[in-house]
Amino acid sequence: MRAARFHEYGGVETLVVEQVPDPRPGPGEVRVRVAAAGVNPVDWKVRSGVIREVLPVDLPAIPGRDAVGVVDGTGPGVEGVSVGDRVFGLGGLTGATAELAVLSAWAHAPARWTDEEAAGAALVAVTALGGLNALGPLRGRTLLVEGAAGGVGSAAVEFAVARGATVIGTAGERNHAFLTSLGALPTTYGPGLADRVAALAPDGVDLALDTAASGSLADLVALVGDPARVSTVADHAGAHRLGVRVADARNDSALLAEAASLGGQGLFTPRVERVYPLDRIAEAHAYAERGHTRGKVVVRV
């Protein structure tokens, strides 16, 4: 099969497209013929080596953690999915940006999602839902989402709105109309946040979710009054210091099924900013690495 790979840690110039052996699904895994794969911040961090002390990989490695495709094989013990089904999901830390990929968590992709949308859904969904689940019930509560225009943040807004929360989202002014379209009340981040939030929510904010790691955790704790009512998916060091809840992305098929159900109802649409062909994988990584994307970068395979 053709796949993107890097043979050493480094910049985008280390990425090449080449022929590699086909992967085989193990127990509880499925193999898909990939239509498209997502590009996530963890992908370029792994490739560059900046997190190799925490998350080392065997080289050469195929970048990518989430993908969408048609199932073409299953491992022992797999139930509820058949060869020919279109699914989206997550594999290991690497392996998705290839013609064939092995997934350990998956759900059937809603028919209303394009391949590009489905490719960008899995990791943002489990990350956002994990962060929200750490906060408990949302119905009737006011939630502040810090970094609401990004891939995880925008997914969190839609999930929280679907669960009955009033959502305030922080983003730059150019993204305020976007947040309004998702059902959030937009405001800018940075100094003076407490005053701006008070104007939008005179009765106060019940909960807060940080998706940005912008150094605002202490402000979020002050806004809600209790570190136990704040969660972060991005700022582990700040969370440890302040007693804030931390939610890590897990390969959880139940969370993916929840995201797919909401997607099928039109309540969650994965946001895609740019799409690149496999042969331009280096450009896709370079763009994603610049940050400040609205939604996901996707590679069509």
C-alpha cells in the first residue's frame, strides 16, 4: 500500500510517500480502506520529536491517528460491523495516513457526512466529549468553552448545546459569527474576560471547559468558583497546579457512536478548514503546525 512516512524526527521535509507493507488487524480491531485521514496537533508533535520523551514511536512511522474508510477486514472478537461498512475512528498514535489503516475504536459514519468531515471527526469527538463528561450533567447549566472555534472547541459547543446547556464561547472576533451559528454566545478571550462573561450571563457561569491551553485556567476557576467545575483537555500542568479536572482523549467506541448519532441528526458537523491530497502531506502538516485553524486539516487518500 501507499502511505506517508517519516524515517526520522524532524520538520515536514522528513515526510515521504512510499510503498509499505499492509497492516493486519488484531483482536478487537478492524482494517479500513482509507478515504481520508485527519491531521491533528499530536501528529506534527510526534513527527517533530518534541514529545518523544512522553510519546515515543518506532521509526519509520506513518503519521495520523484518525481516519474514515470502508471496512475490508476484521480481527478476532469484532462484532457489530461488517466488511463493506463505512466507519470512522481511531487507531494507535500513528498509522492512519495510508491506503489501509487499523482502527481499535470506530462507529458507523453518518451518511450526511462527507469523507472529509468524517475523517476530522473522531479525535475531536472523543476529546470534546471526554472534557464535557468530566463536568457532569449539562442541561440547564451555563458552560464557558475557552478556545471555542478550534476543532475540539467547536465540537464541544455543539455537543453541549445538544445536551441542553447555554454555551458561551471565546474566540477572536473573526470567528464570532461562526460561534453564533453553532449556538454559542461569542466573546473574546484575554484580559477582562470576567466582565464580558458577566454581561452575557448575569447569573454566573456554572462550568468551564478549556480546549486552548492559553494560560487562562486560573481565570476560569475564578469565574466558576470551584476548580472541580473546570476541566481541560490541553493544559495538564496548569490543571495539576490548580486542581482542575483533566480529560485525555481515549479510543472509545461509545463516544464515537454518540458523536455519530448527533451527526446523523444534524446536531454535530465536523468542521474542515483545508483538504490536501496524500502527495501533499508535508503541506498539510505545515499548515496545521501554524495553528489557529477553524476546524480540521484533512488528507484525502
